[in-house]
Amino acid sequence: MNQFRYPDKWFRLIGIPLLGFVVLNFGMYEPLYEALKTRQYYLDLAYDIFIVWVVWETNRRIIMYLDQRYSWITRRMERLFLQVFLIFTISCVEVIGLVYLLNEVLIQRKGYFDIGWLMVMDIPMVMVFTLIINLMYTGMYLIHYHQVTVTELQDQLEDAYEQISALHAQKTENRPAEAPHKQLIVNFGNSSIPITTDRIGHIYKANELCLIKTFDNKEFTSASSLENLEAILSQDNFFRLNRQVLANVQAIKQFKPHTSGKLLVELEPALTEEVFVSKKRAPEFKEWLGKKV
């Protein structure tokens, strides 16, 4: 999987100041309304926000570094132990060093740098919020991996369908051409009725049935396969958009490129699901549609 850019902008903008505020006020004996009256409170708040930012950015960079070398899918145990060790060790060192820098060097506030207090209060808190940060990034990673995997499987299915269609075309190219059907027998409830093919907006494959939607928004079913319906309908007027949808040229409302390289097609009457034409079939679709312009 390629390097994943985490969509964490708003998490960082909101989370870093919020965690800085929590860290400063956790275990504080002085009432908050009294602390707000002092200048030192705001200086400490700014510095705690800075510490949280440093720790968060360190966590983020470690995670992105490990993403390139240790997949959560194929090397999960190595990734788990290495990430836990690096993040908690480096985060604790950063917090101790920055707290020391503030109290002993910058403002020389003697007595405020207490290792015992850090180990009891600050370090456990650091461990908690770094755990939350890492769980958040791991969740985003797994969601992204799932989306990429589903897209790749869909592309493989599209490729398999195109190969099957090509083989089918080779087998039938030498057969005598049959005139396209101008009428179909479809099912409506328990009845079978004939409809003319020019009324059909699109045909959608759902499980073992084909759902036929007409331009006047009536819906019928057919037990015939989508492949058989494709074969008997006019190829000038109907195009197989993907494995599930066969559409009338008059039902193509518009189409636009998608980030995946596919074409996103809008139909009228509309389908509840998004309809895509694969990247490989996009030129064929445009050529077919261009003939009707």
C-alpha cells in the first residue's frame, strides 16, 4: 500500500490545545477561576500546548515512518512492539526534557521540576494521550486499507468481467446477426407483460434478478440474465456500464471523471448507488456515447 496521508488536520488543530489544557489543569489544586487571573497560568498553558504539539508530531512522524516499513496487516506483531517501544520511550524523554527546560532553564522556577511528581502525574497522562493518538491513527490506517482493498477487488472483478465479455464476443462474432428485440416480456408482481425497449431507462442486476426501470419510474423484473438482455437489446441504444448496470443512452444524464480514474455516471431515472464505468472501458463508453450526439 502506498504512503497514506492521514486526514488529521482538524484532529490536530482541536486536539493539541485541548490536551494542553487538560494536562495543565489535571491535578491542579488552585481553583481554575483563581488561576485564570494570573499571568503565569497562560504562560504555562502555552508551554503545555507546545509540549503536546511536540509529542503529537513525534508520534505522527514515527507512525508514518513505520507505515512504510511495517504493515499492520502483514507484520502486525513487529509493528506493535516497535511502535509501543519507540513512542512511549521517546514521548517520555521529550516530556521530561521539556519540563526541565521550562522550569530550570527558561524561567528558573526552582522546585517545580520534580521527577517523583512527573512519574506519578505527568508520565501516566502522557501514556494515556499517546495511546489515544495511536489508536486514532491506527483506526484511520485500517479504514484506508479496507477502502483500498475493496477498490482493488472491484477493479479485479471489472477486469474479469471484461475478459469474459471479450471471450463471449469472440465466440459469437461468427454467428449470424440477430435483429435487436424491440419488445421484452417482463414480470410485474405475478403477471407477465410486454414492454417496448425504448421505455427502458436502465437494467440493474440484483442477486438473481434483473430490475428494469422505465423512464416513467415503473419497475419490473426479469429472470433473464443481464448478459442475455445485453445480447438481445440494441447495442446502439444500450451500453453495459459495469457488471451490474445496462443503461439506455437516453438515461445518461451526465458523467465526470473520478479520482480513481473511473467515470462516475449519473442516470435518469436515478439509481440509489453510484454508477461507475471502469478506467479501461471509459474510452469505449465515450466513443459509444459520442455516436449518439
